[in-house]
Amino acid sequence: MSEQRPSQVYETGQWQIDLGRRELLARGVAVPIGARAFEIVEILVRSANELVTKNDLMNRIWPGATVGENTLQVHISAIRKALGQDRAMLKTASGRGYRLLGNWTPRQQGSTAQPAASPPMREGGAAPANNFPLIAGRLIGRAAAARHVRDLVSAYRVVTLTGPGGIGKTSLAIEAARGAVADFDGGGWFVELASLPDPGLVPSTVASVLGLKLSGEISAESIAHAVGTKHLLLVLDNCEHVIDAAANLAERFVRLCPNTTVLVTSREILRIDGEAVYRVPPLDVPALGQQTPDHILGHSAVELFITRMNALDVDFSPRAEELTSVAAICRRLDGLPLAIEFAAASAASLGIASVAIGLRDRFALLTGGRRTALARHRTLRATLDWGHELLPEAERRLFRRLAVFHGGFTLDAAVAVMTDTGLDVAAVMDGVANLVTKSLVVMDATQGATRWYLLETTRAYALDKLDESGDREWLARRHAGYFRDLFARAETELKTRPAAEWRADYLRQIDDLRAALDWAFSANGDAPAGVALTAAAVPLWVQLSLMEECRDRVRQALTARTSGVHLDARIEMILHAALGASLTYLTGPVPETVAAWLRTSRLAEDLEDTEYRLRGLRGLWSYRMNVGEYPAALALADEFHDLAERRADRATVRAGNRMSALILHYLGEQAAARERIESIAQTSIATSPAPPTAWLMVDPDVAAPALLARILWLQGFPDQATRTAEIAVRRARSADHTISMCHALAQAACPVALWTGDLLAAEGFVATLADLASRHALGGWIARAQCFEGALLISQGQVTRGAAIIQSAVPRMGAAGSVAEAPAFLAVLAHGRGLARQWESGLAAIEEALERSETTGERWCAAELLRIKGELLLSPDAPDRSSAEEYFHRALEQARRQGALGWELRAATSRARLLHDQDGSSDAKLVLQTVYDRFTEGFETIDLRAARALLDSLPK
């Protein structure tokens, strides 16, 4: 919690310096300034009009650290820039120090939250967390630039590194950030924006890197509010194609995040207030006419060239005449690091003289500095053209064909696009290795299996060459076929590999999947291939909980029939099952949902496909449950179980037990439900053959404890219920599966926390459910999360607001997902209305709940419905208050029949309170004591504490 203290404010004219909030303000508006620059301002204003020496400033701002006067000067420049037209207030005493002029008047301002102070310079220990990429090798020729950028980061709130493509902005930013991150307790976070096709994706990308869980619209404003006062360094890399979005984000951080500094790399500056611009210089090159070896070797561009050559050829030792050619190459490349690396890579195989001759004409446009301001692709195109023309023909062909991959590629993928060339795996591997050596392809071995990718600009260049070759359409077809086969194998793998590992592996293919489908269903594409690929990709969408994308892609494939595409019966069956599954979670029990499941079942029967018969049965079971047809759902669960037993599939038999147990639970048969679920909730099926996690939608290891937790609370074991709910959430988190996590939260964690009165835990669970459901457009769970939110607010005393939320959410829950548990939420609504003394609307809500419970047979909460009606009948305006005791009595009987000790305690508490209020009868204590004594745990939960308090107040 922030420390509260009086804020001391110094004022003169339009300026204020707020020491408590650490802000420099002009006419009440904060002026962006870095943390250490503000510390200098604070020292100067406390000694207003007096000289503060440079040594004093450096010792107080950077105690124990060795810093030069250049560092101090950077910060003084930042202060003067912030003062704008009043910069003369900061007076320099030449060679001595500085004065802050003005009639500064101190005053005390009201209590204010003290923001995090600038942390001291670190002298040892672990650096703050960061995700900065590693730079291969030593960054050559950038030591001074890196120090300067670190000083800028300390002095300014926003620092932009700008310059032409290939100048080395990203590498310099990473090097400088790595050196500066010690001053940021919140760590440093690198956000790569080059791959974003849409500026609108900038906020969500930044939120993802920062690990923010935001509900609702993700915007620059919401991210800045979430970051708040955290002291962190944010690096936004490659912003030029999303410059407006990046500028908007940086402005919000400056305005709303007083302790965050933003470091930007971009060809174009942001043009926002408080921005410090650093134009990254080229590496220094030998001047024309300076040919002595010592002079040439003293330049960073030459050092980079030779270092790269040595990395490729350990025997390289340049002779004097070669050094002259190297100097000429570096000059003609204008000291651009990327171009120099290309040149060195080619020189390693072709020789320095050949490279120098090849550059003579090709780079004529880059001489004299007139062309360096052209767009990045024009500047790099000259370098890439030259490098491409130096490649052997086989490598040229491989290079341009690799550009077809959007998300990187494996060796198998590279071989697949070269099948017509006659090259074997070894030859393709050699080709890829050569392209890596020549800096045209990048190797990525950070996530298990080795993959390669082309940098964005390099890939764009290669695609142009692919278009020129005339191979683009053929290659797109081959690309789609490769991923069709890949995902067909992937589904088989899912039956034997851990689901989380499988997801992590195939998630990397999703950009190529989308590109292949877009091509297949385009005018020049191959719709039949697109249909087959769609069917093969269904498990990926399901595992990633991308149900909207699954629905849209499947609909696209099914409508291909209208264009004359023949759908194989098996493919059609797979697509209808996927459509039914996605609709179940997106829009709930609508006619299209049941139609999809019926079609799946019919096709599975015709094809004698047992697995898809099971899928169809589960889909129809879910539909019947969601519309409140519980007897029909129970019959389908039993049919599913019997078919699974005939198949001798232990994991699927367990799933059938869980399906029937859930229906029995809703019907109020808790003992039977527990008997079916308890045996499968205690052990994991993760090691069993072919766990059906993918097509069961919810991880069985999550679903079983989630249901058991509910039953345990109802039966009077609140502590066990809490622990079991936590098991469900923990397993869902470990599985990293959104649908399973939503199920764990909605089925167990949220209700159990509310029932036990753990409102802090409930708040976290409800927020997580709302966030996940919203981000994945899971309509039923969105509405259910809103109902839980309303229930939580009522429990927290915000009765009117909570009741209003439930009032609007219950209809949406039915329309968008499920009527299951609607009576329970209506009961909470009725309770809230009663607390608000809105007796009439409370009685209307409880009557609706009782009617729904009776109509559907959803009786698991019937005792609570009866009890709440009894409570409402005790209102002053109730027509027949005497009937309240009858409803409490009926509630007790209903709870006893179901073995629902949790509801029975609440009903006994209500009845005991009524008996005592009526005549002080000794029966009141007996009614409650006999129920209370049957509990063996949970004595600190809300209901048991309330019962104990009432018992203590009743006469013996």
C-alpha cells in the first residue's frame, strides 16, 4: 500500500514542483521528465538560487557509481527541454555547477500517495526481471552510443532510436536497455512489433508481453491504468509501420504511468511531448585515401566485417590489400551493420575482391548520402539484391520458397517445398545452413525443436523474388498440402502426447494454417484442399479455445458445397462435430447447434465410427442439459457410457460417468452423483492411453474435481469442497486450456468461494472467469461470470448494483449458453431484492426460480429456493407471513431427502431465528443444534459462523 504523507510543493510563476508526487508541472499539467532528472530538480529547488556543484549532484544522484560529466549534462539538457521557454531558470555556473533561479515558495499540500521513488544504483545481486533477447556475439562499435542511450533513458520518459533500416536500432536498444534495467525494479520488457499486420494489435501485444489480464476492451488507456505506478522499462521495437498506435501508447504511459520509461526503435519519430530523439549513427568507416592498416582496423565497420568473417572462416587473416577492399566495401555500404554482415557472409565464400567488384555498381545509389532517407525496403533492397545475386541458383530457389512460411519453418517443411527439385534432406539442410551463414535465415532453437525463420524485411524481399519466378501459386498449393498432412498427423499425436506440450508445439503453426486456408478459399485457390485442411485443423482450434475461429472456418468449409465442392462423408462428419462444439460454447443451445450434432450422429452411424458416435452423443447430451431437459440428458449419458464400455475405452467410460454424475447432481441426487464422480476425481487420467481431452472439450482431470467440489459443499464438507475446487483450478492452470479453466471456475471455484464466504478468493475467481470468457467470446460463461459478479456484490453489501447485474445476466445466460443453474442465480437475485426491501420483485424472482426448478427438474438447489421464499414472506408487506415457517419446514425436508447438509443448515438457521422471534421457544435451539452438530469441518465458513452466533444468543 502506498505511504500517505503530506506533499511538499514548490511554486514560482506557472511552475510547480510536487515532491510528494515527483512531478514537474506547468500550469497544473505534468511535464514529462525522467526519474533521475527529477531528482536533480528536487536537489536544485531545495537550494533555490544557490549554487549546487557538479560533484555534489553526481555524488547525491549516483552515489558510489562512476559517472562522467556527459551523463550529468544529458540530464541537465532534459530538464531544460522540460522547462521550455523558461529554460533560462536553470543557470549554469561554468565549470562549477548549476542554480535553479526563481522565487520558489514551498507549501504543504494535502495527504497524497507517495509513488515509488527512483531506486538506487545497484552494485550487485540479481538484475530485475526482463525478457530482452540475447544478442549473438559482442555488439561492435556501439559502446559510446549505448552509454548515451542509457543516460537518455535515465533523463527522459520517452526515448526514440531512429535511423534507416539496417542501422542497428534494435541491437542498440537491447544493449542499452540491458545496462539500464538495474534502475527499474519492475523490470524491462521488450515488445517486438515488426510482425504486427494491424496497428490495432499494438495494445493487446503489449498487454500480453507485460502479462496483464485485462477485461473488456484492451486499449492504450487500459494498459496504462493497469501498469500504474510500476517502475519499469518498456522497449517498443520496430514501430514505423504502427507509428500512430505506438505514439498513442507512449503518450498514455507518460500521462498515467509516472514511473515507466519507454524506449522506442522506429524509422520515424513519435512526435509526442517529452520525447528524446537519438538518431543512431552508422558505424564509423575509414575515410577515402586513408589506407594504412592500423588506421583501417581502428574503425568499427571494418571490425564488424572482420569479426563476421572470422566467425565464418576461422583461418581468415586479412592482408593489407584486402583491408583496402574491406574499407571500400564498408564505405559503400554507408556503415550499415546489416549490409556489412551480408557482405562479410558473401565474402567468406566468394572472396573479398569479388564482393568489392559486385558492390561497385549495385550500391551506386547509396553513395553521397542522398538516398539514405528512402523507405527501409528501398535501402535494404539494394543490399538484398546484391546478396541474392551472389547466391548459387539452388540457394536462390530455396531462399525464395522459404518465404511462403509465415511463422517460421522446420527442416521437414523446407524439404516439402523443394520436392520438385530432386534435392534430398541432406541437400536441403545444407542449403538452409548456408542461408543462415549468409544472414538471410535466422535459426531459432529456443523452444525445443530447431526452427528457422526469415526476418520480416528479408521475407518480403524473398516473396517479391518468388512472384518473379512464377512459382507463387504452385507453392501456395504445396504449402496448403503440407499443413493439411501436418495437422492430420497432429490429431493422432494429441492422443498420446501431453496436451499442453502439443498445444505449445502446434501453436507455432497457426499463422501458416490461416494463410493456407485464406489461399485455399480464394478465387485462385483450391477449395477441396481447404475443406480437408479445415477438418484436419479442428483439434488445434479446440485445444487453443479459439472457438470463434473454429466456427467461422468450419462454416466456410461447409458452404463450399454450394460452389460444387464434394464433401466426403467423413470430412462432413468431422466438420459438423466441430461446428456443434464451437456453437455449444459460443451461442449455446440454438437450432444450429442441435442440427450439427444430429448430423454428426447420423453420419457416424452410417460410417460405423464409434468415436464420432460418442462425440455426437456427448454433444446432444450437452444440448439437452443446456436447455434443461435433464431426464433426456441422463439417458444420453447412460447411452454414452454403455457405448464406451463396449469400446473398452477406460478414459471414455470415466467421461460417461462424469456426464451422468453432473445430471444426477442437477436433479438433486447428490449421493448417486458422488458415487459416480468420486472414483474418477481422485486420480488423473493423463497417463492413460488416448485421453479424449480434445473432443470432450473440458479436460476430464478438471471436470471431475470441479463437480465433486460442488457436491462436497452440499453434503456438508465445505473445507474439502474448497480444497477440491482448488485442485480443479490448479489442474486447469497446468493444462493451460481456457475452456477447462472456465469450467473449473464456473462449476467449482466461484460458487464454492461464495458459498463459504471467502469473498477475497471469489473476487479473484470471478475476475479471471470474466476475463477468459470475454477474450474467447464464450457467451454462456460471459453471462455466468456476470451472475457471479452480481452475487459477489450482494455479499459485499452492494445489493442494488449486484441484483441489477443478475437481473440482466440471467436471460443472457439462457440465450447464450445454458439454463442450468439459472434457478440458483434467481434465488440470489431474490435474496438481494429482499435485502434492498424490494419484497415484491424479490418474490417474483423466487417464484420464477421455483417454476423453472419444477419444470426442468433441476432440484439441486430446491431447498435454498424454498428457504429464500420463506425469508421473503417474513417481510412487512407479505400477504401471509404465517406461511414462512411452512416454507422453512419444506426446505428442511427437501435438504434432508437430498442429503444436502449445506442447505439444511441454512434452512435450520432461518427456522430457528423465526421460532425465537415468535415466542422465544426452546425448540429454536434444538432445531439448529441438531443440524449444526452433524458438521465435522468448516466451522470458520460463513454459514457455520452465523449458526454458531445464533446458537450462542438463544436461551438454553
